[in-house]
Amino acid sequence: MARSKLVHIVDSVPALDDHVGPLVMVQVLDGFLDAGNASALAAQHLVDASTSAPVVATFDVDAFHDYRARRPPVTFARDHYEDYETPRLVVRLLRDTGGTPYLLLHGPEPDNRWEAFARAVRDVVERFGVDKVISLGSVPMAVPHTRPLTLTHHANNPELVTVESPWSGELRVPSSAQVLVELRLKDWGRDAQGFVAHIPHYLAQLDYPHASVALLEQVELAGRLTIDLTDLRAEADSRDAEITSYLEGNAEVAEVVHALERQYDAFQRSEDSGSNLLAPNQPLPTGEELGREFERFLAGLDDGPRRADDGPADDKPDESGEPGDGGDDSEGPAR
């Protein structure tokens, strides 16, 4: 089968030659599905926790990235520019704490040519014999941070969904490149599943490592991997303490959180009893109240969202070669 010109895959990866057993690939695309920076933080933790993180495939980011919509940062130093931050969309070979290899596809979500991107991902899956792709994401929800964090589980194979969905019926939601990859992998007979963390909407613009921990716990289960989450849990505890401290000194903001708690608890009681989910006498705060109070909340916290570093400085594949021509998504000969 002809290969896509939009991804360059390393010809030889000796570290995988002797691997016995299933191989999973974690997919984290920054941008749309990343409230609380949760999935990007998770991806960065995986890179940091691995003993090495060589790039084994590089996508032609020029073919997928809209530079005018998401302009890469660059430093202006007195009288010249330097440190241009080149967008990178790559696949890395990582190892868990037990030495088991797995892949991580991460970088900015493609702004266009999703079908071509999905075909390029299929080439990576087939080249390395990936058994399952696991996607991570996070979305803002009207839930309080003081209640258990919930996740939506999804998969293109019903046998992979082992937790009952919190949703009933159908929802029409905006799509993403990760969603299309999952759908196309089903068409091509490949398993894919994913997890979406529900982030308190008033924390969606801050780093929320608590959700990153929850996502990676699911990666451990689904991928049969062992990941040291000690440092990430410490970050989560620090963030929770910071939020608690801020709320103790800001009664108005705390009352909005309490209103969300009352609504959450009322919904939970109604669901447990099987009655109507529309909880009586428990109104949600108005949009104006939420916007006003949490604008103050965000201003009161020191840390804003940070970009997760893409990893080691050398992001080129282990063997020489440049990505294919960004202007052509046609299938070409294997490299």
C-alpha cells in the first residue's frame, strides 16, 4: 500500500524489534480538547517520566497548521528575533516504569486536512504494528472541583468500553481530529478508545493536573502500562491547596462554587433514586454571576496555563530525512 507523503517514519527502530506483546499509542493533540491543559500536561509527564523519548515519526506540520490562527511565539531580544518556537507534530517511543515500550503521538491538532492526517496516522499504526490507540482530552463542564472528577469513556469497539456512560441518548458536539482518527481506525479494522476529563469550567484556563492524573490512570488500565504519577499528584495537591486558600478569602466566589456543589449533589441524588434529573429549588448561578466572579477568581491565581514542552531538544527522527512536501497529501512510495 502506498504511504502518505505527510509523515516521515524512521526506517529502523531496533528498540521495537524484540518487543513481544501488544503495543499501544497514546494520542494527545493540543488545542480543542484540552480544558485545564490536562491532556497536554499528561503528555509532557509521559515524556519526562520516560528514560528516553526518541522521535520515530514526524508529520509535515506545514501541511496541517494554520499559522495565522495559531501564531507560534518568538522572542524579541532588544534588536533582533530569536527562539522561534516551531510547531511539532511527532510520534515518540517511550517506556513505562517497567520498561514496556509504547508510542506517544503529540503536538498541535491539525487545523485542516484531517482525512489526510488520519491516513498518515494509519501509516504509523501499520508500520509499528500498533494494537490500540488511546486518545486523551478534556472539556469544561458546570461541575465543582470539590466533587469527584468524572470522565467520559469512548471507543470504536464496544468491547473496550467497560464503564457505563454518564450520557443517555445522542449529543451533537463539535468534532476534532482525534475523533476522526478514531472513526477512521474503525473503518480500517483498528481499535481505538479514549477518555475525556470533565474540568470545572471556572478552572478551564488554568493548569489542572488533577485531571491529568485521572487521564493517565486510565492510560495505565487501558494500555496495561505502569506510570509513576508521584510528581503529577504533588502538582495536583499544590493546585488544590491554592484553590482552597483562594476560596477561603473570597466569599463571593466561594458561594458560586457552593451553588454548583448543591446542584451537583441534587442531580446525584436524583440520578441515584431514578427520579427526574431536574432538581427542584436548586438554581444554577446565572451566566453573568459565573463570568463576573470567576473572572476575579482567575485574576487571583498566579499561574496561567503553561505550554507543555515538546520534550528533548532534538526532535528530528533518529535517521536523516525531511517530511514530505506539505502541498501534496497524495499517497507516495514508502520512504
